[in-house]
Amino acid sequence: MAFSKGYRVYHKLDPLPFSVIVEARNREECLMFESGAVAVLSSAEKDTIKNTYSKVMDAYGLLGVLRLNLGE
């Protein structure tokens, strides 16, 4: 069974702040991580800003811990 690299990671170094976009192969939306925030970008929003980012890598999966402060 062959696995495909289902994620593509882009980053923007300049101008600050540093930000990362993660695309999933089977979804139109993507995630943008910037300044301690996570945002879901629509396909149109992604297409508007994607040309300012550089591709970092393709990946099989993502690992991490997301901590949210919900004001509790």
C-alpha cells in the first residue's frame, strides 16, 4: 500500500511576522499559522496570498499540539 504526500507546507519569511500555510490535498481550504493565531483560509483567500509564500516541503502527515485559550 503506497501512501501519498497529502500535505504541502509553505512559509513566508519577510516581511515579518513569520507565517506558515498548510494545504491538504483533499480540501479546498487551508490553515494559516501566524502570530500565535490559526485561521482557516478559503480557496479564494489562499490564491490571493499564496504567491508571497515559498514552498517548504510535501509531507505525509502533521504532528503537533494546539493549545487554545477560550477565556475560561
